[in-house]
Amino acid sequence: MTKRLILIRHAKSSWDAPFDDHARTLNDRGREAAITIGGWLREKGYLPDTIYSSDAARTQETTERLVAALGTTPPVSFKDNMYHAPPATLMRVLQKAEGDTVALVAHNPGIAYFAEEIVAQKPDHRRFLDYPTCATLVCDFPITTWADAVSRSAQVVDFVVPKDLV
């Protein structure tokens, strides 16, 4: 039995109001990228059963656009503890997750460190370590319950950044 994780960094955000980081929304490029990644997930059949997202405006907007492009409507949970969360917090969210395929939508640098920490072997992609906006990792854990997820155990299925798809 395996569980699948889809790990998505929020799309490109606007800096129009940098004094309130939590309230920053997506810019036009980010809005397009979120829809592109959602379409890619749909085409590849990487459909989440559940989505957990930071409650920041840019992650919420990314999630909403992803869902609109997926063609399905999985339950979404917006979590304040995922806002600029370190890897340990993201692991705790994952270990309490429900569903066989779970998506997490979060922020750098935590999401990049988390991605690097969970995979047994890094994908051969030049952008994996810096995890740019809307970067998406799809990986499988050889587990029956999310509570059993541990570092360095996930097998990479796919990794993409929006520029790979244009």
C-alpha cells in the first residue's frame, strides 16, 4: 500500500502591499501558473483526495485556482500553522492527514527543506532545491497510514515547475 503526496509551493505573488506578508495575493503570472499546475495535475491523474493549505492569501488563491483546474472538488483545509511552516510542522500536518492522495500548499523556505527531507532520492531537476513558485513534487510513501510517514522514505513520481509546461 502506498500514500501519495503532492507538495505545491504557492504561485507567484504580488508585492503591492509588502508590509502585510500574510495578505499578499497572486500576481497575474501566479494566477496563470496555478491554473497551469492544476491542469497538469488533472492530465497526469494526480488528483488529491484532500488539500491542506496555509491560510495566507496567496496560498488560498493558489489552492482555489488549482481546484478550479482539477475538475474535482476535494475537501480543502486552510491552516494557520502552515504559514511559513518549518519542515517539522509540515510533517505533523501530513501525519494527521486524511485520504490516500494528499496535497500540501505552503511556502518557502519550509516547503523546499521539507521536499528535500522526505524524498529518498532527489529528482534530477535543476530547480528542485530552490523550489520556485508553484513548484510541484509528486511522491509516494510506502505506508498504509500517514502517521507512519518518515523522512527519506518517499519515492519521487514527478516534479515540475510552471516554466516546464509552457
